[in-house]
Amino acid sequence: MIRVENLTVAYGAFKALTDISVDLGRRGQVHSIIGPNGAGKSTFMDAIVGKRRPSAGRIFYKDRDISGDSIQRRRKDGMARSFQKTSIFPGLTILEQLDLVAAHLNEPDLGAIIDTMDLREVLHLEAARAAYGVQRRVDVALGLIGMPDILLLDEPGAGLSAEETANLFRHLRKLAAERDIAAVVVEHDVEAVFALSDVVTVLDLGRHLATGTPAEIRANPQVVAAYLGTAA
Amino acid sequence: MTSLPLSRRPVSAMRWPVLGGVALAVFLAGFLLPGYLEGGYLQSMLNNGLITGILALCVAFIMHQCGFVLFGIAAYYGLAAYACAILVNSFGFPAMAAAAVALLVTLAAAFLVGAIVIRVKPLAFMMICLSLAELMRHLVALPSLRRTTGGSDGLLFMPEGRVFGIDAVDLLDTGQVWPLIWTATWVIAGLFLIVASSHFGVRLRAIKENEERMRFSGFDTYWPRVFAFAGVGLAAGVAGVIQALATGFASPEMFSIITSTNALLAAITGGVSSVVGPVMGGVIYTWAISEFGALGYSQLFTGIAVILVMLFIPKGILHPLRLLGRKGGRA
């Protein structure tokens, strides 16, 4: 669904991403992006969703060059994201914020999203007062509204326990299958990634190191040397 | 006006008719006030208090809904007053037409300013708004514009015709202008309350809380705030036009930092999260300045009072009353 061609993102003289080419986002699949700190994972995500402009290269979405499109345009075209740091509306109730976005994006079945993300019991709670795990689910739910074709999640497990992260990934797999959407996930928890992803891409120092199934990535000597180490 | 928060309604549906009835009774009773006060100091103080209250409502609305600290509300207050006075004096407009055109001019100005300042950072927003008001104050006082604006002496004018059925000349009487001020306060408070409770209001607060998430949810985050800013400018313009008609005078001091500061402090004193608080804040603040001024310590005592409010009831004087009301309701 997304084709990245020779993507380079530079902050002044520093290149956060260098000449990356990769295909992402097949419907019904979870595609994870991993790599050590400073690999450029979040910058990569930001470039795809329009938060960072590419210094060079192009990004295609459904075979259309979207490199110059606004964030809003990409969202309305079906590209949704959640954030590394939970990004919700703390002063609004959970229902208020879901309702607001659902009305704007013409979501036909908000109830299904509420049920899928297990939020029905906390709908009238002000989001700031909800537990962190609930806030993460609200974040993902906001991304799911409007029948997106692809959902990009930046470290959805950040701040969650291993069990909560595994649960979240299970939710994602279920969502990707049920709603026939592609999920692209940046994640640090390598075990969760290998257990629940269909495809894995590895970045290192802003460069594309490898893409493959979890088994292929585990066996890739370059990935082992650069990121996984002997523990893998 | 009811004691309803701008953002949500804590009362059950069963209590709405009661609150509505009380609000209607207070609104109607307000029209009887001039008969008891018979003009004089108290009436004048109440008139000024409500004008400050309207400005405080504007400041509170934009602060609560958009997170902006508006330090230059005087620009729109003064602009509307001057536009009205100039249209009457220089172009012979009747009072009602002058008021209407003055409000259109103010709306256009607020829209243009809003389109610029919404993009900048909060500190720059505050300083640009403040500077604009000061700029206007100096502009109308320019000797070269004296024939039109009255220069630093201000502009006296004698409105003619009728304004909502009241002879414009009669508006110079503090008791006669009261129904206009009273109604304008309720209408503006009511409109702010409706907007805050609407989908648009939720959208504004969501932008305030997390603009980035709003953009990633497909929302335009610019124009709603420009419209809110323009609406607030228009409401301040209403206060300016009424004040001009009530005094037959537009003064450079209407643009002054003191006018803006008074509105901001009145909003903070009353509390920015309801529509009643800022109006009460306006009246109390005007009364306090007047009383402290009579003692010769206006700045000193007002400063102490504001510090005490900020320290002990930072959510405004209405907040403890609201908490008491909730406790009473649960008991």
C-alpha cells in the first residue's frame, strides 16, 4: 500500500534517514519496524504520515505520490497513526473525543471500535483520569476511526508491561484481520514483534538493513550483528 | 445566566427546567433594576461592571476554548466605539446603522488579526494583541487625525435615531441604557454557552488540548480558531458600541492596556470556565476599583485582592460556590 523510494530526511547536515526504499502495509498484516535507538524509526514514521518533509525521495500511497500532501489529506485518504507518547485529548471524556473524530471522518460503526478496544466501561471518564493502558487504547481507537486502510503505530507498547504489550499486539492482529487494514508498527519489544508480526523491517543508523518474515530477520547475520546480538 | 461550565453540563436533565426558570426570572427581574436604583452611582457602576463583564467573557471564552491569553481585547472594544462615533460624526449615520456598520468593521478587523495571530506562538500572540491595541490608541490620538478622531481628547458625538426602540439620546441616561447592556450581556453569555456546548466548541477545546492529534485526525486546526477569535472580537465590539452610545464619547483610553488588563483580571477573578464567573468578575472588579479608588489606594488594594484570589481561589470566585452547590445537591 505504501511504497517508499530513496527516502532521505535530513536535519541540517545530519541525515536521520538515508536513501531508504521499502514497501509497507499489506492488508490484514502487521508490519513492524525495529532497530536500535537513533535508527530513524520515528523519523521514518513521521515522513510517511507527513509530519516531516523528505529531503529527497518519494512516498507513494496506493500508487499516488503523496510526498507533498498535508497530514489532514493523508488522514482523510485512509492513513492513520498513533503516537509514541500517548496523544489523546486529556480534558475531554473518552466518548467526547471518539465522537468528535467519528463525526468528522464519517465513521459508520463507532460502537464496534469501542468494543474492539474494550472501552465501553470507561466512555464517560475524562481521559486524563483513565489508566495509562486505557489511554493507549484510546490512542489506537482514535486512529481506527474513519475506516483507515493503514494504521501506523509508533511504539504502542511504550510504558506498558510485557503482558499489556502482548495484549495490544493481539488486539492489533485481530483488528488488521477483522477490518482488513494494514498495521505498521514501530516497536522496541523485539519478542512481541517477532511473535506477532507478519513482516519485519530493520533500520540501523538511518539506513534500511533488511526486510523479511520474523524467521528471516532472526537469521539475518547483518541484523544480528547490528541489533539483535547473540541473544537472538 | 445559569452557573453552567462552558465545557460540560454537570446537572441532570431534570434540573434544566428549574435552572432555565431561575435564569429567566433573573433576566426579567434585571429590567426592574433601574426603578430601584434611580440612576446615580450604583447604576453607573453596574453599567460599567457589565461592560467590563462582557469584555471578561470574551477573554474567558478564548482562554477556555482556545488556550489563548488575550491581552488586547481593548483593540476591538475601542475600534467599535470609534467606528460608531466617526460614522455618526463624519458621515451622518443614524445610531443604529452606525452601530451595525461599526460591528461589521470590528468583525472584519478581528478576522484579519485572528488570521495572523492564530499562527504564532502564545507569547507572540499575547504581545501582538497587546501591541495592536496600543498602536490603535496612539493612532486615534494622532494630531493629524484630530478632525476625525478628536485626537488625544477623544471624540464626542451625538447619536440620532433609535436603537432597538430606544431613542439614541436617551441612551446617555444610565438607567435608560441599562436594558441594552443587560440584554447584550445575556445574549453574549448565552451565545458563548451555546457555542462552547456545541460540536464546534468541543472541536476548539480538542485543538487546544492536542493540536497535533487533531491534525492527525484529519481536522483543520486553523480556521476554527480564527472564527472563534473573530467572534470574540465582535462581542467586544458590542461592548464598545454600547459604551460609546451610553456616553456619547469614544476615548483613546478605550484602547489602553488598563482596559485589557481589567478584562483579563475580571475574567480570572470570576473564573474562566463559566459564563457567570466573568460577568460577576466584571461587576466585582469594577466595584472594587471604584471603592478602593475612593480610598485613594486603587492600584494597591486591587493588586492585593487579585493576588489573594489567584493564591486561594485560582479557579475564580464562583468555583467555591459551585462546589458548595454540588455538596448541597448530594446531601
